[in-house]
Amino acid sequence: MSASLLDAVRLRLAESGADPTPARVAEALRLEGRLLGDAEVLGVAARLRSELVGTGPLEPLLAEPDVTDVLVTAPDQVWVDRGAGLQRTQVSFPDAAAVRRLAQRLAAIAGRRLDDARPWVDARLPDGTRLHAVLPPVAVGSTCLSLRVVRPRAFALEELVAAGTVPPGGQRLLRAVLDARLSFLISGGTGSGKTTLLSSLLGLVAPDERIVLAEDSAELRPDHPHVVRLETRPANQEGTGLVTLRDLVRQALRMRPDRLVVGEVRGPEVTDLLAALNTGHEGGSGTVHANAAADVPARLEALGSSAGLDRAALHSQLAAALSVVIHLVRDHSGQRRIAEVHVLDRDASGFVTTVPAAVGGPQGFERGPGWTRLAALCERGGGVS
């Protein structure tokens, strides 16, 4: 079918507001003076439905079970990540306008505005997929569209061991950290698997405990019977209605959480989280972007400064609030794995540093200088078996 005929059918359906059912597509084709066989009509209907109510040419990619990210940088440049790094696909759009239309339609589905006045959007689609889009001229040449797939269930810890994310036997140490109700952060770079690991660990929390999640975008999917999920909200077009992550942390404290979880610590909410963990809320957790576990105190220090917390006060709260840092990396082959587990300590000047307690290896965790301290902390929950 020619592009002009397809556009004509698309326009007729848009004017009528009708869904692209096979019968309506056949009627639109008849009005255009074209008669097609049943198979051709069904093909046109499927294509139009995908474009009008689905994700267009990206739909087959998003349906693949191993795809985690779909990235569009130009009409003929569509990339996917299947867990082994980015790969260019053969999928393409007719032109830059088609990419823009898809991005704007997805933004509308998510209840967000995307136009020349507000040329970017960061939102969650109804199925949980994370959407980010930037329009020209901010994005040079073409609309840039990024979709991150959120799987409907969390991986079991044993599945992460089989995948190599957790070293052999490492699940025993992670279970011990949870059983001892130690507060921990999972650190790592973008796409290193922080959310995936945290979802899996939260599934190990005792079923009689209440987990309250506070997230910018609701991505955590712990397999647990008692989960309360809170999500931030941007301001509306009048500039009102903004709900920040800091607001959510404060509300979560009033919801009787047994485990308070911040999906990603990225701003002033760090002060409220540390304060909460210092007032009897044990076993809290979250994720944070950092290049290494040793960089986490400096990262939290920078975030705390944005809330007006001075260095000494931040480190004082950090020392009492946090026990463990689990750091993930993604190597050149795309493999996501736990690189190291650190415990926190204070140096001679009173500032918090991290000490390697376990280093991930092909045969399992290798003990580091902080192992004795970590093992002692885990004794509260029965110790590391």
C-alpha cells in the first residue's frame, strides 16, 4: 500500500474518531476507491492500530521478553538493549514527524504535555514503561525518544544468581542483610540493574512487614503481599499540584512503614530519609547513582548540601542511619553484576568512609577488610550461613 493511501485512510479514521477495526478500515478504503482482500485489510488495520493506540513500529521490540530499553535517535536509528549492550535494529519511521507524533501521543497517554513550549517529558505509561522524550530544537535534528521497559514481576534472587548478577552463594549474604534489618543503599550507574536487584531483595522481606515505596516513577515491583506505592507528580499547566519525592518520604513516615524504600535518592529527600532511618525505621533502603561504593558518602554529601545540610551534620546522620552499600556495575559485555559490598566506618576526622566487606568474583564473594564488621552486623538476624 502506498504511503499516500495509508495517510488518506489514517485521516478518514481520525476525522471520524473511529477505532481502526478491520470493518472501518475496509470502509475507509472503499471511500478512497480501493478494494483489498481480507488479509491486506487486516494488515492495514493492525498497522494503523499500532500507530494510533500502540507504540507504532516500536511495538514488536517492546514485546520481546529480553528487551529492557528502546531508544530512538532519528527516524532510521532505533536501538535496543537486550542485556548485552545497545544494538541497532532494522526498525525505522517514515520521517521525523512520525517520531514526534508518537512521542506526543505517548506523553498524552501518560497525562503529560509535550510541545514547543514544554519540549521534554519524563513520565510513566499505564503499563509501567518509563517514557522520556525531547523535541527539536532542543534535540538536534529529530525527536529523541527513550522507553525503559518495566517487567511485570520481579526476578527471584536465584534467577539473578543464574544470570550472574549475584555471585554464586551471594544470596546468603544478601538474605542475611535483610534478615538483620540493616539499612542499605544499592549504588551503580544508569542501567546497571539497581532497581531490578532492589525489587528482588524486597521480595525476601517477611510477609508480615509493611513496605512503603516512594518513587519518582513507579518502577519497583517487589513480589510481596503488603506494598504501598507512592509516586511523585509534576505541576500542572497552572504551576500547581507538584508532589516531590521529599513530600512522599514525609508522608511515608506517617503510614507505619516496616520498611521505608526510596526508589532513587537524587535530591533534598536524602535528609528526610536519613532522619527517618535515625528514628527507629530499621531496614530502609533505596538506590543512588555513584561510580563506586566508596563514592557514595560524597554523593550523599552533595545531595544533602542541596537541602542546606552541612557536611558535618550529614556525615553524623549517615553514620548512624546507613549500614551497607551494595554496588553494581555493568561491564563491557553488558553483564550486570554486584562488584562489591561495603560497610560504613568513620575516619580520624569523623567523616564517613566505606570499607570493602565482600568483593564479587566468579566463585562467589571474596572477603575484604570489612567482613568481620559486616558479619557482626548480620548476627542480629541469625548471621551469614
